[in-house]
Amino acid sequence: MSIVSMRDMLQAGVHFGHQTRFWNPKMSQFIFGSRNKVHVINLEHTVPAFNEALEILRVEAAKGNQILFVGTKRAAQKIIKEQAERSGMPYVSHRWLGGMLTNYKTIRASIRRFRELETQESDGTFDKLNKKEVLMRTRMKDKLENSIGGIKDMNGLPDILFVVDVDHERIAINEANKLGIPVVGIVDTNSNPDGIDYIIPGNDDSIRAIKLYAASIADSILEGKDQASAITSKDEFVEVAEVEAPAVEAPAAEEIVAEKVVAEKVVAKEAPADTAAE
């Protein structure tokens, strides 16, 4: 199991919050104090909360469930994309499209269109079109790549969301709340924790901190997938062993009767003569 220590978080600057004048009173229970007019987050809350979230995500991955990574702010975009792809999970690293969850049927149609354009580009269809048409389709493909490229392999709605900067991704969180999809969220001192099922109090601006969150979650997901694969392989081995085990056939009823008759004849033949005289 992946575990992140307090030392790891201190080195990544997870404890640095926002300026005190921008704080959200709902985060007061997670604030240790302030230094130079900047709030300091109490990592005694963050460490256990984050490790609990890692375990939850590991279990979800072991079940084969989908975790959607969401981080569209500039500091998070590259990291979210890299770690989601590394763990084989869907992601949104550019602008969140309204209805991406609540109007998934429409999004699915856009995904189909995106796949068609990818196929056309690879199979030589673009070569048969005029330059203007190729330019139009290329622009459309690039636009769809930015908006839905990270969820093109997502089979249906995700089972849980991991969100960096819950204020910035409030639309995504509201949609998840409407559909009853749990949310794991990094919540800074200036953010509103409402609607977050698993609150991780922490710095949501530092690239080092964001990388720590995303990489640790990716590690937990991969660990869960590996455990699921090991269990599947073990079950397949047991099943094959059972199939290949030699079966012991029970004697047929006719064979039992025949053996009984032969035994009776032998007994009668070996019986003493005086018994026969009587």
C-alpha cells in the first residue's frame, strides 16, 4: 500500500495555504496558524485523510472501477494528464465542458465523432480531401482532443472523481454531486469544502504538491490493478487444475451385479460336504 508521510508533504510544500485575507471560514478546523500573513495547513489532518483516500482509490481500481482525474488549472494540466495516462485512467486537463457527466449522451456522440476523425486521419481519408476540408477537420479534431481526448476511452460514467482545486472545478463537482459520484478533492484554505466526500486539506497551487498528490494516487491505482490481476491469474490456475484432474469413474451397476453373482458361486463351491448332505 502506498503511504505518504508528513516529511513528504513538508518537502512538497503541502502545508502552505493562501493569504489570510482570502481564507474560507469553513476550512478553519484544518488551519494550524499563520506565518507572514499566510495560513499554514495542519498536516496532522492532511496525512491521514490523504492516505485514507489512497486506500479507497486502490480498492476502487482493484474492482475495475474508473477514477476520473480533473485538473484544468495551468499548474495542474500537464501533471494530471501524465499521471492519469500512467495509471490508465480517464482525465480532464483542459476546460470542463458543462454536462460532461450530467449530459453524457451528448458527450458520447462527440467522442464518436472524435474517433471518426482519428480514423480518417490515419487511414488516408484526409489525403483524398481538398486543403480547406482537411484544415477544417484537423481543427475540429484538435479541439475535440483538448476537450474530450482524455475521456475517449472512458466506458460510461466514472465511479469516483479526483479533483485538484475544488473551487476552480466547481462545475465538475456539482455534476458529480447530482449523480451521486464520490469526490476526492484537494481543498486549500481559500476553498469551499462543501460537496467533497473526501477532503484533503492542502496546497493546490504548488506544482510539487500537485505532483505528489497525482503521482501517489496513480501509484495506488496501479497497485490495485496489479492485485486484481494477481487474483484473476490465481483463479484461472485453480480452474485449469480442476479441469485437468483425472476423474475416477464409478463402476457401472451391471459390473457390481456380475461381481456379486461370481462371489456367491465361489462360496457355494467351497462349502463343506456335510452341509450339502444335510
